[in-house]
Amino acid sequence: MSQLGLRTPFLLGDGTPDYIFREASIKAIKNHMPDAKIIILVRDPIKRSFSYFQHETRAGRINKTFDELVDYEYKQFRKKGILFHEDLYEHPQLKDTFLLGSLYSEYIETLLNYYSKKQVLLVSSEKLFSEPEMVFSEILDFINITPYKNITFKTFNSGNYNINKIPRSEFLSEFYAPYNTKLENMLNVKFNWK
């Protein structure tokens, strides 16, 4: 019988994207749940950055252009590195950054100092959107749950902007390229990000 008084086994999950950005959070999770399995959903870094900008603009939390935010973060990154990204904005509800939040390899590298690769599943948003059934099966297999059948998948909170006209795309592509390659090599995965 478990400490919660339950007679059957159960799994407990949490869906908080902010944990990956803070080493203190990763360390605390490791201390309390050393056998945890971590699922990380990633998206083409350029699209994630611009999508987040659109989301925060609609929410009224920012009043600068995407170009201004990218320039600001890039300058801060060049001065201080990635560890200072949490302190870039003062707005209490702004949880992420527009440029640095997409440097997945840097955050996952820190995570892998605490968890083994076999405890981490990396899922691309692109694959989730195009093949939800397959991704869902991979996740269930990863967490050792018997597959479910006949599930309907729906899209929620879909943005409404032209993803093919993202400002600074060429700069962003060059900026993210080495980090994307590092991520692919680190976890032996391949993304079709440009």
C-alpha cells in the first residue's frame, strides 16, 4: 500500500516548462525524485521564439518589437551568457525569454548532469502536431503505460500569424544553428529545423 493509502500503482506527472531553465529546480527534482522520467517538448527555435513573442504581445506583457527584444537579449547574452536569462525582464508574469528560451541544448545539457539520457524523452512539436498518435504511443511506452486506443486529438490555443514572415529569420537561423546541432548530437536525434 502506498503512502497515500492507494492500493493500486499510480504515476504522478507535472507539466511545468519553467523547470528546465533553472538548475536549482532540476537539482530539487533530482533530490526528491531521482527516478523521474523527463519529457521535453521542443519546437523549431525560430518559430518558438516568435510564437512566444506573439503570445506575450496579445497578453499585453510587452510593448517592444520582436527586433528590439532579439537585439536586447543577444547583447545581454554576449555580455553575461545564458545563466542570466532569468533576470532579463522585470514583468512578474513573463516567464521566459524570446531569444534565449530556445537554446534547448544548453538547458538540456544541465539537466543531463542530474539525469541519465534514458530518463529523458525529447519530443518535437512538429512531430506531435503531424503524428499525435505516434508521439502519444512513444510517450506511453517511455513511462511504461499500456497504450490507449481510439483517442481523439485536438489542437488548442493555436496562434494566428504568418510563421513564414518572422523578422530576423536569417540572423536567428545562424544564431541557433550550432545549438541545434549540439542538441541533435547530444541526444542522437534529428530535427528538420532550418
